[in-house]
Amino acid sequence: MTGETAVIGRFSSSTSSEAGAGHQMLPVETGFLTLGMNVLKKFSASLPYDSSWVTFDELGYLENSCPAFQREVIAVFNHHPVLAVIRKQSTPFLNSIRNRKDVFLYDLDEPVLPVGCVIMASGLGKRFGGNKLLADFHGKPLLSHIIEITGHSLFADRIVVTRNAEIQAFCKKENIPVLLHDLPGRNDTIRLGLEALQNNINLTLRGCLFAVSDQPLLSRESLESMVLSFSQNATGIYRFCFSENSIPFLYGNPVLFEKTYFSELSQLPPGKGGSVLLSRYADHVKSIPVIKKEELFDIDTTADLIQLEHLLSENPSSSSF
């Protein structure tokens, strides 16, 4: 930081008609063309690409008066990763930034769209030899992990769907919405969970995420990445993957469906799950990468539980776990 400053705007007088509609500030072009341009040129001159970050505190109305400054801003976007605050006004300059394919836009007024979460906990644990979701994992019931990472404000509503009275009791004790049923199929769990969320008359969901309960290394950061990505482009189906050299090779849960699939999710064939729609609409599926492939591992047997306990013990401070 050089400590240099420049004036880029001044308040208009109460009788002035110079300012644009709804604005009290008038642009001072010399501020953009002198110090502003000189600073930006230091960054836009980095060719072909510099990985150091550039931050814009705010881009908005005043910049519209200076096309030369706008061009330098775009040059910085082309040559650096950028973190920028931009106003919500619709102007050619601001829209050109929003519409870039390499821009991830986070709306502070509506950071995420209303997405529901169905936590599927209806399995009988036959291969595990008992109720695996209440088995101890790192000092807590296995089910606790998915409940913890789907909490707070990430999801508009959520519900645990189970056939086990002990799990129902556990959820009620933790004040977690839960639905107990006695139907046999995976399709039943999906339908009942989705219907329960849709019966909330105060909520209109744009999508719904279906999560299994036995992925104890799945991170909240990955869930946030999926919901934020969906909020930028609320179409299709989102699923997790692990990639090497930018090539996805391992896919897993959870899966997030946009609301246009709700009707089909409620009418899945007996015993079938969401994979039916993943196959039917393969070209609609968007893959969201996780940092570590272990996030996609689930627990079917006691050996799996021991293995993932060991992985977690080796990485106790890992942000991915």
C-alpha cells in the first residue's frame, strides 16, 4: 500500500441535475484517469497470468463515467484472480463482470436459494450387524455428523427419515425434525422426506438435497460449495465427485435435485433411489469436486468404521473432515 489517495466522486448539490437518477454522487474522472489507472496498469501488465489476488473494495455507479478505467478493470480480471464487491445496479460495465463465465457471484441479500435437505436414515444396517447410525464414531453417534454439517442456515428446512424408533428418539432429543415410517423401499424414504418438506406452507423450495447418514468424513465446506453453486445456476442435478488432473473418477452422495425433478422423485420405482434420474438425465448432471476422496466414503461394515476412524485420527485438524 502506498497511502496515496484520489478523489473519484463528489456530492451533487440539492439543485443539481448532473447526477444520475437515484444517485447523490458525481464522478470525478481525473481520479480514475490518474491514480486509479496507474495502479490498475501495474496489475493488468502481468502476462499471461499472475496467481496473486487483487481486491476491489467496490465497483459501481461512478466507474460508468470512465470507459478507459473500465477496460483496465477488465484487464485485471483477465490476468489475476479477483475478489470484488460490486453494486447490484444493472449497467453495461457491471453486467459484463457478472456475466463472465469465470465469475462466481455471491448475493449478500440472498446468498443461497431455499434448498431442503432430506437425511436418509432408513437402512437396517444388515451388513453392519446392527444399528450403525447410532454406533460410536469418534466419540459421537455416527448419525451426528450429517446432522451437524447440515445445520445452521445452509438449508431452508431439513428432516431425518427413518424406520428406527431409536433414531427417532435421538433426533427428538436433539430437536431435529424426524419422520418415522415402516415402508420398505429407498423410494419410500425419498418420497416421504420430500413430501414432508413440501408440506411446509411457509416455504417454496428451489431444490432438495438427499444425504445419506453414514459419510462421517464429508465436510460442511463441500456442502456449502454445492448449495452455493446451485444458487448460481439453479438447474439440473448436482452430485459430488473426486477428480485427479481435472478428470472426475469417483462419484458419491449427497445429490441435489432442482425442483422440476420433484414429481419424478416422488414416483420412483419400488426399491429404487435417485440414481434412476441420474441415469435418465445424465446430461443434466453437474459434478462438484470434493477436496479429498475420503469425503465420499460411507460405512457399510464395522471394518469400514474402523478404517474411517483411523483416517480421521490421522487428520484431526483437516478442514475436509
